[in-house]
Amino acid sequence: MSVLSTEDRTFWEENGYVVIPNAVPPDQVRAAEQKVWDFLGMGPEHPESWYPNPPRASIMVEMYQDQTLWNNRQYPRVYRAFAEIFGTKKLWVSIDRASMNPPERDDWKYSGKFHWDTSLDLPIEFWVQGVLYLTDTAPNQGAFSCVPGFHRKIKAWLKDLPPDADPRQQDIESLGVRSIPGRAGDLIIWHSALPHGSSPNTADLPRVAQYITMYPAQEEDEEARDHRIEAWRDRLAGLVIEVTGKRWELRKEKEHELGLTAKLSPLGRTLLGLDLWEDN
């Protein structure tokens, strides 16, 4: 059974994003959320713990290799959603972080800006990004926000800018930003040509989330496979998202010292690159 309905596909083509409801089961969502809190040394029921001194540098949580995160990455419904968007089953999954965005107050203001994570050189390469809500998230609760439909307009918009203008320094909010609410377990997938970010959290509760994306496997690149496998096996911190064209340094941090290497399902092994798709 398809994850994306005909209506979902039409919405995706028009808006450049789609919400996959109940992408992972509630027990997996709760487990991953709790591990984020544990990693931070905070508690959802203790608001004062959300604001350490000195303050956190950003909403990102440098947690990459926990079993709960891998359980969500290798969940079949998550995989099928990306496979349907790309039209191929041969995918790799990113190794990305979690985030915790607490409510704003006088000593904590969200400093993130709307941005692109892709090159803006034309023609813009097609890839997608994703965020899995680990908590129910209202529009004003640090929700994922984007400019719907901008993937269809970005080429003309870039060409209309003055020759010396930096597209990343333009007033993105004036383009029509929308904040996307969701329930815990909902997965939002968006076209990387959409400018995006998070809304300021003016609600009463934090937003906890996990970033997940997939992209066509690069199995012929042995160096990339080795890099991915090393990150998983040795529980290393650092983004692993080959499609960006950038290779981030892997670091031995908290998970390397204290964690256990995540167990992978047959699907998870192939999404990592430990096994090859042609062997499955």
C-alpha cells in the first residue's frame, strides 16, 4: 500500500512539502523523545532545566547514533515515503541530529534564520529533507516553517535579483512563510529548494524533533560507504549527508564513549550501506 495518496502527490508537486502522518509508531516516538531529554540532562516536566547556564548555542542536539534514532530511520513507513518521492527503492539514509526548541523567554531567544541547505547555483539539484516531530507541535511552537511552492519560483526569483545581491541575505519572510503543525510521529518532507527554518517558540512547551532524509544510494563510492559505516560502527558525531556534496568531520564525543552501536534491521543495514541493494 502506498504511503503517498494521489492527493499527497498533487500537494507535493504544488507546495514542495508533504506531511506523512503517523510515520513511526507512538512507542518509538516516545522512546526517541526521552533519549533526547536524557542526552541533554533535562526533563520535560522541569522547565528550568530547559535553560542551562551558559545557554545552548542553538536548538540542535549533537546526538546522532542512538538506537532510538536508528529505529526511526529504518522504519519501513519512513523509508517508503522517501522511496515513493524519488521513484526508486535504492536509497541511503542520512545520519543527522535531533533538536530541542524551548519556549522563548528573556534569556533565551531563537536565533535561527530562514535558509537553504543546498547550493543556489542553477540548475538547482533535486534532493529533499525531512523532520520527524517527536512532540505534538503547534504552529507557534518552533514548528517547521517554509515558503510553500517556492521550488517552482526559485529559478525566476534568482534571475531577477540584482547581479551583486546575495540570495541568502534577502528578506525571506516577505516571500510568504507558513508554519506547519503536526502530531508526534508526523514526518514532514520538503524540497530542498524551499527556504525553511523553525518558527520562534512562543508556546508553553518545547518542540523536540529528529532530522531524517534519504537520497539515491551511492554504492559505487567505496570511500563514502566506509565513511558511513565508520560513523555508525564507532558511534561518531557529525552529519553524514552525501547529497550535499560536503563531508563533515566525524568526532568522538558523548555517544562514542557511552553508547552502544545501534542494531540494524535488514532494511537499516542497506540504508546505511553495510549491505548493497543489489543483494536484497
